[in-house]
Amino acid sequence: MDHIVNKYFVFPALVFCIVVGIPCGAAAQSRYMGEAYFEGTMDQYIQGNFEAAARGFRRFLEFAPNDFNGHYLLGHTLKQLGDFDGALESYEIALTINPDNVDALIYAGRLLRKKRDYDGAAAHYEKALKILPADSESLVLMGTIRYELKDYEGAIGYCRKALASDPEYYDGYRTMGMALREMGKSAEAQDNFRKALEIEPANAHTHYEMGVLLMQLGENARAIEHLKKTLELQPDYIKAVEGLKKANVR
């Protein structure tokens, strides 16, 4: 759900003023200049020129400091640049402007989880679920937190809720498979990984998790196939490189 433009984008009132010919004044004219920066910056973002896009969004926010989408998209841009602290700050500012934006809540939650701030991440996902109770992404993300805290039953519970909402949400099957694997339920774990791969066969993470399970079961030949597939899809997957070395020496 890595949206380039947030699904709740609202064009500034300035556009209305220009279209209907209402005098806008100096402040609105400044805003109009900001819109010119925004349009050019979106082109930079779409083309993958993230350094230029970050400069552009910051310049735009000088003209429109309370614009939700400016902060939200700056967050996306900084995340692409690996500036996760800056991205989180931008998403949090966006949420002060629009506290009920589910996308921003999820992105901020993901970055908090990356920092291992599980309580902060869960608070964001719980708020998203109050707004959209059946949102499969938020449910699985809650399940992922429970998994990382070794509450495997809790993880499975959230994943089942997500899959009841969207039976094709492959992340639900993968996360549930991971929890089942940790509980020693290997056959059920394999079934869930297979289902995830049926839905999304080119997902590096699922191939890796299946490879880990097969290594645990001593099925090294099959494990190697999945780990190689992981690296074919994502060559910089360090855990898969390490797993492949272990599988090859067994």
C-alpha cells in the first residue's frame, strides 16, 4: 500500500479561487507558488529523484506548512532515502493535521515497529482499527507485533481476523505460518506459506520463511530452492544469504 498520493488528497481552496475568479490576495498567491513546487516535486518523486523531491516538498511546506499531503509525501520521500527518523517525524506532523488518516497511521506505525517501539506502533494500528475495524493490513500488522513479542496465539488471532476480512491477503497467511512454525505446528505452517505463495508467488519474504521452516525439518534441498528464489527476487536479502550458507553445509 505504498501510495504515491494519499487516497484522502484534498486540493487547496486556492484552486477554487482561481477557477471562479475570486481575488486570492498575497497569502493565496504564495500558496499558488507552493502548488507549482508541489507539481514539479511530484514529477521528481515519480521519476525516483528522491533527493530533489525531498528538497521540493520542504520548499512547498514553506508556502503551505499545514498541508497534510506535503508532510505525508515528504515522509514517503525520506523513507525512500533511508532517513527513517525524518520520515517518522513527517508522518507524525501529518497526523497532527489529519489524525484519522489510516495510511499515515500505518506508515508511522511501521517505522515505530522498526525502532522496536512496539507500544507506539500498536497504538497507531489500534487507532487505525477504530476507524476501519476490518482493515486487513492493520490487523496483520498487529499480528506481527504479537509475533515479535512471542505471543504466537495472539498473532494467529489477528491473522485469522484479517483473513476473514480478506481471504486473499497473503501477508495474513505468511504471518500465521511464522507463528505456527514457532509453535511447532510445521504442517499447518507449510500450508499457510503455500497459500501465501499461491496468491503472491514472487514474494521474497514468504520464500525465505518457507526456506527457514524446511531447514528446520531437515529438507535442505527444498529449503535451498526457496532461499535461492528469495535472492533471485531480492539479491540483498542478507538473512537468505546466511540461510543458504547453513543449508549448503548440512
